[in-house]
Amino acid sequence: MENHGARYETRFKQMREHVLAMKALWTEEEASYHGEFVKFDPVWSWPKPAQRPHPPIILGGETDHTLRRVVDYCDGWFPARARLRRRPRRRAAASDGDREGPRSRHADNHRVRRAAATAKVLADYEKAGIQSALLGDTATLSRDEILRHIDKLAPLAKASVPA
């Protein structure tokens, strides 16, 4: 980490400042930022992102600290596997802060990695407000195994496509 300019002890403070500085560059005509780790006087940064107000910042992780970071400065949560019982904990973390307006809505936009590829699990995720799921890991599969895996998943994808 130190090779890339980050100290282990302050990595999360630094990450927060980097995200906030990027958001300033993306949303302000003339942005400046003065933090402990990121400092710049008024600058112009073009082109601005096509997504408004900016691309979503999605944070992955499972800890209560992660959930507080999601509420503080991110736009969504990306748990390894959705643990639906964590959703109330994330809402509780949001209620502890001053997260008002559109930012609080964005914090509900979470996705799931390594989701179980069953209709029941996906339906439970959908009921909980999870917007998308990545089904499985194909990194170690051969081409033919991947094609068989995709054929198995196809009915799940078709069932979830909005009309």
C-alpha cells in the first residue's frame, strides 16, 4: 500500500477523501478540495461524466464500518453475498447520520456478487430491493463449461427482465 502512497492505518480516510474529491471534480464547474490527503485549488475538469450527477460509487464489503462508509459517501453497497439481515443494519447506520434527500435513496441501490443461481434466492433479493446480482464465478471453467453454465442461467435472466 505504501508503494502506492497509502498507509494502512489511514487507508479509509484517504479513500473517503479521494471519493469526495472525485465527486467535486465531476459535479462542480470549478472544483477545489482541501483535505488531509487530497488538496487542490480551484481547477476545471472536463469532460464531465455522462451520468448525472456522477457515476455511482459502489462500495463492497461486509462489516459495520463498510455500511457506515456506504451511508457517509457512497451511492450503493456491493456485498459478497447479500445477507438480507444486513439491510436493516445499513438502514440503522443511515438513521444515525444526516443522510437526507437523494443520497439516501442511492444507498439502497446495492448489488450482489457471487449470488446463488436459484429463482428463490433471486426473488428474495428482489423483494429486499437488490437491483442486480452476479451469478457465480466462471474464472476456473473451460469454454464448454462456461457455455453450459450460461445455458443453465438463461431461464433466470429471462424471468427477471422487465416487460
